[in-house]
Amino acid sequence: MRASRGERVADWFDGRLGIHALGRKYLRKVFPDHWSFLLGEICLYSFAVLILTGVWLTFFFHPSMNEVVYQGSYVPLNGVRMSEAYASTLDISFEVRGGLLIRQLHHWAALVFVAGMLTHMMRHFFTGSYRKPREVNWLFGWLLLFLGMFEGLFGYSLPDDLLSGTGLRFVNGALLAVPIVGTYLSMFLFGGEFPGDDIVARFYALHILVIPGIMAALVVAHLVLVVYHKHTQFAGPGRTERNVVGTPFMPVYLAKAGGFFFLVFGALTLLAAIATVNPVWAYGPFRADQVSTGAQPDWYLGFAEGLVRVMPGWEINLWGHTLVLGVLIPILVFPLLMILIGIHPFLESWITGDKHEHHLLDRPRNHPVRTGLGAAWISVYLILLAGGGNDIVATQLHLSINTVTWVIRIGVLVLPVAVFVLTRRICLGLQQRDRDLIAHGRETGIVKRLPHGEYVELHEPLDQTRLHTLTAHERPREFVEHDSRAELP
């Protein structure tokens, strides 16, 4: 029987590209079903929304700092001198049909993208999925988070409004604090004395070409490694280090993923339609002699500003150079915190001596030290985020800004230690509770009177599924040492 035209075309491509063999191998790949795995999909889909909306915005945005006199739909700014970048942003918001919606959709997608990456990495950290053989994939995710933060900084600096200009003044101050080469770095970035004439055009090239290209390549590499390695899964009946229990990619998982993409797209669009974000017309164009009141960066860079705000204004003079430690130390601490996150899988493997492959996820309570470290890091981030808005906190709570600043300074040193100790003790307590459940079963709430008059509560043995979940892990060292001491005569 003669093959149909479609079959002949498929055979032609398969003979040259091996599509059939690849499809047969990977389209039936199994993906476990758990809600926390959707965090990675939120990152992917919001990134896709960013690309789509970003391409649309390039048709109308003019990345130029040439001065023009605005004569547009926003009457309060008519006759005001401003850059072409700011004027085109106003035109997108008020002149272009649907422009404001797309602008806000792009900004909200950026916020959700970074938030999704952060929570996605937290899920990987607390469950231990970054261990061998996924250390490289952890680095890819870490690089995406790091680049995403700076991509956001470049993006909201493009409109050249007073708020973004205040942020660039902060960046310029950080560059000038670098010993010896600080002034050269500032001149190179801004193309002259701050604010220069080229910064918008330079950021535009980075924002739409360089960084998105690198991020797209990292996303592809990240997904390739996800497919190459077995997908991680939580412990349960029938789940081992050598298999994956779930649904095949084609057609079940693909259908779910497609539906979830439209849910994410729809939620972002609804958010953009009803919640105003970055209203540049309310700030006005950037002027070097003005500073926006209550200026705050986007949340993912707030902790970096908090480092500078709570740092004492120390200065020292060495060999004729003034070191502004009040700025230099924070800009060194910021990358140090990020680097520690990136190299954590290798540090943990080196400290613990764990060289085994891991495909089953941990319950956070079963690794008290790791969970305590993660909780301590989150506490540092949150208190520095509050430090980045110490003026807002002081105003809203009717406190002295000096009082707020000193509370945050002390909290940065004390709170992480307290959170680590408390989290570790909570994890050990939950472990003890699991041991009691395994040994005595679940409380039924039924009280029975024994023949000699004693009242006891009846316990019901756990089912095998629950027992497997509670016992499929290595016991914490604290309990092993405790039991060993208890067995001594």
C-alpha cells in the first residue's frame, strides 16, 4: 500500500532529523503531579508574557534622551521639557490603543517572574532537589534570578521618569564608592557626568537584546537538563530513587500545562487591568536637581537599598583615597549573599560528604539545619527590605526614623540567629511528633476506661501510605545520638 503524502513527509524529516526517535523517547516522559512544581511553570509562562509584551512595546518606545516639549493627551505635563523616552512612555500610556494595559502587563509579568523564580528556588532549597546530579541546573536557575533582577532594574529605568532617575542616582553612588576605579565605572556607564546623555539607549540595548538573549539560552538549557535528569518527586508508595510516578508529557501533562499557561496569562492581564503599577505620569520627568519623595525600588531590589540605608556612614582615608564604607560594604555584601546562594549545593556536599545521587525530595523538617539556614536567609531579606523603606515605616508607624534604623541594624545581626535556632527546634519537634505517630498511631479522640479504672485514649495505626511517607528519609543525627545514649547500660 502506497504511503500517504503526510507519511512520506514525516519519513523524510525523520530520516534526516531523527524526530520520530526523539518523540518516542521524550513525549512519553513522566512528570510527577504536585502543586509545588507549578512554581517553575509560572516562571516560564511569565517569561513568555514578558517576551510578547516587550516585543510589542519596542514598536512605540523611543530610547533617546534628546529633549522635547511635550504636547500630548496628558494635559498636566503639556509644555514641559522632557526626554523622548519619557514622552514616548506617556504616548504609549495615553495615545496608543491598549498601550497602558500592555505596559502594566509587562511590568506585572516582570514582578511575578522574579517572585516565581525566588519561590521556585526556595522550593528546591528546602526540599534538597539541588543535590547531585542537579547542581548545574541550580546554577542556571540562580543565574536567571540574578539576571532577572538587573533586567528589571534596566527595564524600569527606561522611561526616564523621576522615580527611575532616583534609582539611577543610587546606582551611580554605588559605583563611585568603588575604590580607585569608581569614577571610571560611572563615566563608562553613563557616558559622562551623571546622568549623561546615553544611559537610556545603553540600558535599552541591554534590556531588549543582551540580557533576554542570555536568559532565553539559560531557560532552554534549564529545561533540557530537567528532561535529561529524572524529575524529582516526593517520597510515597511505589516511588524510589530509580523511577518517576506521574503522568506522561503527551498528552496529559501537555494539556495541563497549556491550560495553566492561559490561566497565568489571564491572571496577569486581570492584574494589569485593575491594579496600577509604575504610573510614570505621576512622578514627572527626571531632573538631576530633584528627588522623588518616598522613592522605593521594586521589591526584589529593596533589600539592596536596605543594606545601604542601615549601614552607618563610615569613611576612612588610605593613601590619599577616601573609602566610603557606608556604601562600599553594602555593595560587597549584596553579591556575597548572592554568591553564597549559588554555591550552596557544592558547600553542602563538601561539608556533609554527600556524593550520592538524589531523586527523592526531602521534607523540610527532616533536615533541620538546612531548613534553619533557609529561614534565616528569608529573615535577613525581609528585615533589609523593611530597611529599604525605613522612611515609609517610620512615617506609617509614627516613629523616629533613627529608631527604625537602629532596630533594623540590631535585627540584621540578631534575628537570623534567633530564626535559625527556632526553626531548627521546630523541625526537631516535628520529627519527634512523627516518631510518636509511627510508634503509637493516630489519636482517635475515643477515651476508654480500663477494668482497673484508668482512662486511656485509643490510637489507630497509620496506613501504609502514611507510614511510608514518614519513614522514607534518613534520621536526623540528633535522634540517632539520643537513641544510642539511651541504649547504653
